[in-house]
Amino acid sequence: MTHPALQEASRAVGEDLGFQRRVWRAQRLGWAGMAVLVQLGLAGAFGNGVLAVATSRSADGAIEVQWERIERVGRDSVLRVRTLAPREGPIVLLLADGLAEGAEARSVTPVPTSESRGPRRHWLRFEPPEDGGRAEIVLKLRSDRPGILRGEIALDGSSVPLRLFVLP
């Protein structure tokens, strides 16, 4: 129980305890929302983290692709293509659809022996691995506009669909 003088003073000032409690509740929700955003950022939901990296295999299991599904405009993102079976003969890698037109290959390792482009297609030709084993191709891609890039990586009839979220 409060002293009658305190009750009178609170009425004179115009204190509204119900309103104050609603404000405090809204503040707590705001702080909780900020904490969730910080945790998502640390986990990579906005790029550069565990949540941003994806790996997928083709239906026949011939190739595996690892990429950053969340990237930023103007920042290089890494895309790795691995053949899962020993390779003989040249390797022809196809970047199709959104990957061919919405992203630029800034660097490719190993260096392709030849390269050609068509509508919504970009072919890269590589020599087979010297030991006849598995091949790994690393591309650094850069997108120039935000949005969703849908594309496909294909190698000898095996393909992996990709979707990248490009944030500003």
C-alpha cells in the first residue's frame, strides 16, 4: 500500500501505470527483436556465415556444388564445383540462366583453356586433372544488382540448380 501523499502526487503529475507497462512491454519486444537480428547476422543470415553456405549434388551424384546462397552486391562470392568421379577428357562447365547473365565470373581456378558465351549461357572448358582423378573448379562471382539469381551449373549432362539471394 502506498502513502496517500504519493498517490496524490502521482495523480497530479499524470502518471498512467497501465500505459507505462505497455511502453515497457514494447521496449522489451524491441530489444528481443534486436537480439534476434544480431544472432541471425552472426550466424550468417545476411552473408558470410554458416547459414549462407549451401552444398548440393546432381541427381546422378556426378558433381557437387558448394556456394554462398546469400551474397552482397559488389562482393565476390565463392562457388566450388567438384567432380565426384575420376575424369578423363576435357571438362566443359556450363553456367546457365541467372548465373550467366546476373553474375560476373571475376576469377576461375584453374584457368579455363577456352570460354564461350551464348544467350543465358556461359561455357568454360578445362583440361582434365593430370592424375585422372577428381577435378575441382573454383569460381569467384560478383553480382551487380540485388535480387534473386536462379541458375544452373551443368557438367556432361549432370546439373545442379542454384538460387542466390543478392543483398544490397
